[in-house]
Amino acid sequence: MITIKTILCPIDFSEPSKKAFRYACAFAGSMGAKLCLVAVIEPRPLVADMMLTYIPIEEDLRRDANEEIKPLVKEALNEGIEVRTDVLIGHPVDVILKHVNDLGIDLLIMGSHGKTGLRRILMGSVTEGVIRKSGIPVLIVRETEGELISEK
């Protein structure tokens, strides 16, 4: 019998990741599993701005992510789901896979893509990297859903 005790849902606050969060809540609620949310802030190279304007660095982004994750935690708690959150700095694929190992995750639920834009096309998506390297099942939630209609 397959037992799912802990589900990890990486979140970047894009619509696909919020949709994956809703699936993760549904799975966690129906299975009595704990839900772990992780937001990963990618390291930023130090760049001098010619206008000498302030550019948010990792700690500012971490603080913002901690604020953005609060409504999701509240939503999960309202559904009776035990939830853990982590906002970490690092390369997303590496951080997610380390979390899988460190926390004994049984199932990963993540969006098909997030806030990666052109970089995703050039370097490959976080989701793809996780799928290739994960030793546990990964449920991918597509950004758009709909029934496939077959015409005969």
C-alpha cells in the first residue's frame, strides 16, 4: 500500500504554482498528510546600478516571500492541514531536491512552469530539472486544464 505522509509544494507565487498549491492541499487533506511549502530565492549577482537606485537583494526578496506565503498557510490551516514553510536562498532545483531528502518527502506537487520567462527556454525549467533528478513521484499541475476533445 502506498502511504503519503508528507507532500512538498514548491511555490514561486505564479499562477501555476498557486494552482499546484491547491492540488497539494486537496491531496494532503484527503490523505491526512503534512504539507511543506518551499519558496526559493535565487542568488542575485551584485550589479552596480548607474542611477544608484536600490535593487532588492536576497534578504528583501526573502522577507517579501515570507509575507506572500502567509495567506497560503492560512488557507491550508483553515482546511485542517498541517503546514510547514521554508523560504530559502539557492538554486531552485538543488534546494527542492535537498528538501525532498532532508524532510523525507513522499510526493512532490508543482506547477508546470513559473516565473522563469526566457531563462526557462534557454536553460530548462525548474520543473524539468526536478523531474529528471527526483527519486520520488512528482505530480505536475498544468497552468491550463481542460478536457481533450476528440473529433471523429
